[in-house]
Amino acid sequence: MAYQGTRCQICTGCGRCAPAGRQERDMRVITDTFHLPGKTQLGQREEEIAAADLGTTTIAMEWYDRQGRKQGEYVRSNPQRIFGTDVISRIQSAENPMLRRQMQQLVRGVLEEGINYFRQQGGEPRQMVIAGNTTMMYLLLGHDPAQLGAAPFTADYLAGERLMICGVEAVTLPGLSAFIGGDITAGILACEMDLQEEITLLVDLGTNGEMVLGNRGKLLCCAAAAGPAFEGGSDIWGADMIALTARLQQLGLVDETGLLAEPYFEQGITVGNVRITQERIRQLQTAKAAVCAGIRTLSCAYGLTGPEQIKQVYLAGGFGYFLDVQAALSLGLLPRELEGRIKAVGNSALAGAWLYGREGDAGVRMERICQNARVLNLAQQQDFGPEFTEAMYLRRI
């Protein structure tokens, strides 16, 4: 067969057949390469700060010295995973007050471990700033998250709150809705979207695809359900799934409707230790269509003539950092008009959390962000349905 590889049914040129085998990707937090787009920061606080990104899958912490230099990091899996890998499972488990209390203790335990680890390294953080999605914040603070998992998906506890973690005063960053949490407001802060005159777009892809469009005058946010497609699985990263699907399409083994060619339609295609099945491709199609349609709908609701008016796109998180942008464009994950304007910024939630603790005017900025931001419900937008249908095709959209 023309496409036969030494380890796979299909050779995609991925390099997995090298004698040393595939080198495992370092999926730790990436903030070293994060560059703030602005020019000045005023009133810097000279104290050691710990920043935390409380993710559904991973909890990441960093410690900064008095000069704002990163001195250490602590990363581990979120132990709440024993109650489910997604937020809905944890919301359901939290209906039991005892389990809700256990989830709170588990996550607090990780934050305490991180603080103690930094102390062992010679650090003494005086403040910790915590960013995270709304469900994770509810569980950390002990609030019942039931309202986050059922229509109309309201959230009563969005304001930042203070607590003590291992003797360190901690503050949580405010969220905007049940689906737009403090990790996104932290990203807005880090990318300085609230300070710019030009229109920029922040995209953070995970179980939900959160997007923020705007400038210093107005910010419009939305969340598009992506399911498991962008988080991948135990055998493949979500960004790799994008690259592999694009390569299979180049080889003519997947058409633009998402159908696998025979004889792979029934059993799928093996690439390394990964089996690309029809079901996985459909999951990817649905997720990428929701994101692409979300960006176009968001642009229209904002008052733009189209995505071409967006000056800069910030791709946040590990998925965005490792994403093959050209593959994403070829499959229609991102609108074609954004080509050449896309920048991976790493963990903007951690960067924003550190900035909030470091900069004297960050609290005022965050308050202004929360006042100026409006959340758009995509399901209520007439344009979203037709845009979603069009974006289901695997092609430049």
C-alpha cells in the first residue's frame, strides 16, 4: 500500500518511526514565552507572589520573586478527577454535600502542596492569586455548583473572594458567567485587551471554546461547547488530532464532509498507538464548527463586517501553544480571514493571575473588564445555526 508505514497502516510523516520512538511532549505550563503586548505597567508591588491556574484537568502554580522573576513551578493533575473528568460529572457529584466538601479539600490540598514546595525551594510567597473556570472556583470555595449544570446556567458567585491557603492570603479572580470564568478574565488582563484601541480576539480551547472579542471600549464573550475533541485522550493530544486529520485529508483519506475512505470507514486508521475512527473525526468536526461559527457570530454581534477586522488573535493554553495553525486553518477551525494574525501566548490564565498580584492598577483594570464585558449566548443568535452548518465541512471556511 502506498501509504504503509513501518508501525502504522498510514504514514503521515509524523516521525513516530524514528529508532528512539516518539519523544513525549512536555505539557507543563508555558508562561516563559508569554509577552505582554502593552508598554507600561504602573505601581508594581515588590513582594513574592504565587499564581495558580485551577484547571479541570491540571492544577498549575508558579512562584515569582520580589523582582517579578519566575523562580519555580508546581504542576499536578487535579485530584477531583476521581469524581469525573469533566465539570458536569463533578457538578453532579457535588449534589452530595460530603462529596462537595471532599472535592474542596482535595483541591485545597494541592494548593497547599504547591506553597510548601515553593517554601522548600527558598521562597516565601505573601500572596496567591487563583484563576480558574467558574465550576472549579465554586468547588474551591465550597459553593454548591448545581446552578452551573442546569438551564438557565446562572452563577450567583462570580465575584473574587479571599481565603487563606497554608498561611498565605489568596484571592480568586472574578468570572463573567457560568461558562466564562476567572481564567478568561485573567487572559484578558494578560493580553491587555482592555487597554488597546484595536480589536483583538482571545481564544482558549478546551472542553469549552471560550472566546473574547473587543478592545478597551467593549468586550464581547461567548463559549462554544467543544466536548472532548480538543482535550484529546490518553493516546493523543487534541492539537495532534488536528494535525493528523489535516494530513489524512491531504492524502485523500478523509473528504471534506468528514468521511473516512474505504477500507478505513468501519475500523479506522492506525497511526502509531492512535486509532483515528469515524467517531473521532465527527467529534472534531462538531467542535471545530462550533468554534469557527462562534468566532463569526461573535464578530457579527460585535458590529464587525467580518473576522478580517480583527487585528490580532491570541491562542491561549497548551492546546493553542502546540496547535499547527496551518492545519487548523485548512480544516476550518479558525476563519480563513485570520491567517497571519494568530499568536500562541501560552498560559494566559497564569500570566494574568501573576499580573493581578504584581501590578498596582490591575484591580482597577479587572473591575473595568467586568463592567465592560458582555456575555453572548450563541444558541440565541440567529446567525449561529447557518454558520455552524457551513463550518462542519473540513475545509478553509
